Amino acid sequence: MFADELKRLDPDLDIRLWPHFGKADEIEFVLTWNHPLGEFNKFKKLKCIASLGAGIDHLLRDPDLPEAVPITRVIQSSMAQFMSEYVILGVLHYCRQFAMYKDDQAVKRWQPRQPILARDIGIGIMGLGQLGADAACKLVQLDFNVAGWSRTPKTIGGVESYAGDEALDDFLSRSDILICLLPLTPDTRGILNAGIFEKLPAGAYLINVARGAHLVEKDLLAALDAGHLSGACLDVFQTEPLPEDHPFWNHPKIFITPHISSITDPMAVMPQILENYRRMKSGKPLRHVVDINRGY
Ligand code: NDP
Ligand code: OXD
């Protein structure tokens, strides 16, 4: 699919499909998602590793990642659009109590409930990057009371900015709905844990659309079962696909989707991959290079 689109854009491109890459020394540019560990060491002339997604944690898990080869990621408005749609749907589904009406429908119960006005609902977005900032702006337009937490302060119209570890508790205490859109790094792994949940207002709702490893799954189950959290919408999991015997599947307060909140659209994304390939060939600086030391 991705190769077809690249070929369509430039029929002269020499594209090799792993594992049939021919002579390893001829490979200069790798386009990848969840590669087999250690594989890149074969490519001694590698000049760029391009992630097919927004995240690069799938690359950084490789202890043999060649040093000094730049890593690029996808930054695309369609990814942000898909993600914001999902987040808004998750928020509205929860706020307008659709899960309860579905249960009512199953038993033919006519039970109107009073909704809460959007401006009275505090939404906290962890991560105000390409995706978090877009979702924040769109939720502001719907009149939600939106705050974001990031490493460095942000100025985004209508969004309250909290930055750094010292601001985390205040950010959490005003977040009736907590949305995780952080990259997975050593600092953020396991960040959605019991210590964080207990700082959220009673009855808070969690939406995790970043990475499964952000969430300590047993802590979520405990917080839901204790009634401190009222529910969770999860798109990502420690193990994907989610194993059949996983307790999340049948949990009445958990809504599950299979890592689809935002999906790379080959038509939208291949032009920027091709542009970077051409930049690499002509020695120009690459676009969307990540900071490997920071991890995103
Ligand atoms: P960006 O790199 O653009 O933004 C990351 C944000 O997280 C930044 O605001 C950054 O702060 C903040 N951040 C990073 N580390 C910390 C920390 N330790 N404490 C506080 N804030 C921190 O990423 P994107 O918005 O493009 O993507 C976010 C993640 O979403 C991806 O890494 C990926 O894991 C996930 N994703 C999931 C998809 C899905 O289908 N489920 C699809 C696409 C992405 P600062 O700006 O100050 O540096
Ligand atoms: C991504 C993803 O990081 O799809 O792009 O999860």
C-alpha cells in the first residue's frame, strides 16, 4: 500500500520490500513500523530511518539502533484530524452518557438524564504536541474547559497551560476527563497509574490514545472497581492485539478500540516521505527529525 503510493508518486524510485532488500549496502533510506530488532545494523550506508507513524517508540526499543542515523516521523494534518475526531467522540460519548442509554435500550427503559454543560467539564490533555494541541483547540470550540500538560509552557487560545512535574497535581485536580496524548519515553512510561488517578476528581474518566505502556492496567482496574474513576476509553494496550482473556474486554466501564484513533493515510503521508528521501539524496536537512535523546 505505502510502496504502491510511493511508486505512483515517483515511478523511478528503487523500492525494496523487506526482507527482499537485495544488497544491504544499497539501502540508504528505510521506511518502517515495528521492525525486527537489530535489523538496521545490516545497512551500513543508512542515512535516514523514517517512522511510518507519529510515534518513534517502536524504533527506540531497538538496543542496536544505529547511532547517528537521523530518525524522522510523520507530522500530518490528517493524523491530527483523525485523532481529534476520536477524542471528541470519546468525550461526547461519555458526557452525553451514551453507554447508559445503550444499557437502557437493551431493557427498553425510558430514562432521561440531565447532561452537564461542556463549560462545566474540565478536560485535561497530557501532551500538547501536534495531536494534543489540535484536540485541545477543537474541544475549546465545543466550549469545554480545556487544559493541557506538557514539558514546556504553551500558548494556545482558550487552553490553560500547565508545564512540568511541579504543575501536574494542579492540572490533574481540575481534569474531569483525562486524555493521554504523550509520547512513550522513559519519563512517561507507566504515567497513568494509581498515584495519578487518585489526584483526579472523583468520577473522572480516562481516554488513552497514546501508548498502552503509559497505562498501569491493574491500577486502572482497581480505580474503576473502587468507583474513583467512572470509566475509560482505551485505544492502545500493553499487548496488542489485546489478548482474548484480558479483563478489559468484558469490563462494563471500559470501551475498547483496536489502535485506530488515528491511522497513517498513505496518500496523505507519502509526499512528505518522498520529499525527505529527495532531501537525503541531495544532502539537504531532513524534515520532522526527532530528538533521539528526548525520545520524541
Ligand atoms: P509530539 O511530539 O508532537 O508532542 C508530544 C507532547 O508531549 C509535547 O507537548 C511534549 O511537551 C509532551 N511531553 C513529552 N514528554 C513529556 C513529559 N515528560 N512531561 C510532560 N509533557 C511531555 O507528539 P504527537 O502529538 O505527534 O503524538 C503524541 C503521541 O501520540 C505519539 O508519540 C504516539 O505515541 C501517539 N499516537 C497514537 C496514535 C494512535 O493511533 N493511537 C496515532 C498517532 C500517535 P513539549 O511540547 O513541551 O516538548
Ligand atoms: C502512530 C500510531 O504513532 O499509529 O502514528 O500509533
